Amino acid sequence: MSIKQPIPVTGPRRVYCHAKRYITPNLLRITVSGDELIGFPCGYHAAHIKLFFANRHTRQLDLPVRDTQGVIHWPEARPVTRAYTVRAFRQEMNELDIDFVVHGDDSPASGWALNATIGSELGIAGPGGPDPLLAPADWHLLAGDLTAVPAISALLEHFPHDVRASVFIEIDHEEDKHTIAAPTGVDIHWLKRVKGQPEQLAKVISQITLPDTAQSISAFIAGENSAVLACRRVLIEQFGLSKQQLYAIPYWRRGQDEETYHEQRHVIMDEVY
Ligand SMILES: Cc1cc2nc3c(=O)[nH]c(=O)nc-3n(C[C@H](O)[C@H](O)[C@H](O)COP(=O)(O)OP(=O)(O)OC[C@H]3O[C@@H](n4cnc5c(N)ncnc54)[C@H](O)[C@@H]3O)c2cc1C
């Protein structure tokens, strides 16, 4: 992964649901705003953000506090934390878009998004993550599931007009296929996930014929654990990508919530990075 300069992390900030609209039946955009969003760093589309939701027992949202040395002090009633993506930040409007894959209303993040009404509160810290997210190259590969779509869409929106890239998105539901704005040199392919075949996306990637002009490659892969690991294997073993050329982060794991999966994600990432 191309961690060159860590983005200065800011927050936590308390923000509020300002607008809510479905991009597709299972991808829900929540636009947040509020006085504490003022000063959120600009230019970090597709970067990681940390979201804070109300404590499971008290149902109150108490945010941690960052002191002048950058040390975080957690409240007694800890909020639930989840990682998400900066889909877009409009400084002039003081609005931040976050796109949530909605997969049920009994989990903290998806449940919050589904039930959010105008004024519902949320904590945010960041942006953070590798910078740049995608290393410069002649040709890019972007792939993942619906959770990767916010980052992929944000990256495509900001690519130079002459960029060359292929995008592969694996979805559970046909109706989540939608138009993603991209330069003309980008081809976008949608695949329907086949239950029990987490290697489908990797197989498709392994069959790509690289364009003759692709002297250098970089890749962005994100989504469910097994699919990301299979893609990462192909990109390292078959395409010979180095750690600087490859962002491959498992965003979630089927059957495990973030609390039980969090440490495993770091072990998995440390295997390569
Ligand atoms: C850097 C980073 C950026 C991310 N950006 C985004 C983003 O922009 N948008 C986004 O939607 N997600 C994003 N994710 C993924 C998101 O953090 C996880 O999906 C998270 O687990 C959702 O939290 P939850 O409280 O809804 O579910 P949890 O409480 O974590 O899990 C409850 C149950 O739901 C299952 N589950 C979790 N996520 C999904 C899913 N997407 N589909 C089906 N089942 C699921 C779990 O396996 C578990 O069984 C990102 C993750 C990372 C690490």
C-alpha cells in the first residue's frame, strides 16, 4: 500500500444528518453537516473516515476527545466505531457525503443509516489512510463489492481525463448496478456474486489482458475478506504487484461484526504490508 505521508487526522467532530437519499436499493447516501464539520480537510475524496455511533447500552453518543498532544481520551460509555469512506466533501456547502451499504437495521452502522432522520447525530474522525490511495501508473485496476463503490466512484470522479483503467464490481443484487461517472478510457464491469464462490472476482481479474501501453500498474481492491484476499493473491503472484502498487484492504467479513473482525484485518494486512 502506498503510505507515503499520513494524512493529518482531525476530529472527532459531532455532525448531523442533513439529507438522505438512495443511490441504489442497497446503497444509501447520508449527507452530514454541522458547525463542527467546518475545517474538515479538503481534497481527501475516497479517504478513510472513522464513524462513531451511540453506545450500545446508554444509547447516548459520547465522543472521545483528542488533547493537544494528539492523545485520545475515551469516555466511559464508549461509542461504537466503524470505518467508512469520504464519498464527497463540499467545503463551500459544509457537506460531507457518506454512502452506506445497507444490510439490515440491527447493526450499528447500517442500522443507523436506515433509521437516520434529518438531525440524527453521528461522530466523525479523519480523514485518514494511505495518501495517495492509488499509486500513479499508466493503467489502474479498481475492484471490489458495493462497499468499495464509494471509494471507486470518488477516485473515478477525480481521475485525469486521459486515464486508462478497468473496474470490476461484484454485487449481490442486479438492481444495485448504476451509472458511475468516469473518463472515457475507463471500462466498468458488473458481476453478480455467486454464493459460495468468493474467488469469482479474482478469477475474472486473472483473465485480464493488460493493454500494451501498461508499463506500470496500480490497483485498488476492497470489499469482503475472502474476495479481497483472492484478488490480492492474483495481483501479487500473477501480475507481480509490489506493496507500493497495491491497495488491498478487506473492509468486512461475512458472518463477523467489526468488533470480532478488526484485529484479524490488521493481521491479514500485515502479512503483505
Ligand atoms: C477503510 C474502510 C472503508 C469502508 N468504507 C465503507 C463505505 O464507504 N461504505 C460501506 O458501506 N462500508 C464501508 N466499509 C465497510 C464497513 O465498515 C463494514 O461493512 C462494517 O462492518 C459495517 O458495520 P455495521 O455496524 O453495519 O455491521 P457490523 O456490526 O460490523 O456487522 C454485523 C453483521 O453484518 C455483516 N456485514 C457487515 N458489512 C456488511 C455488508 N456490507 N454487507 C453484508 N453484510 C455485512 C457482518 O458480517 C456481520 O455478520 C469500509 C471499511 C473499511 C475498513
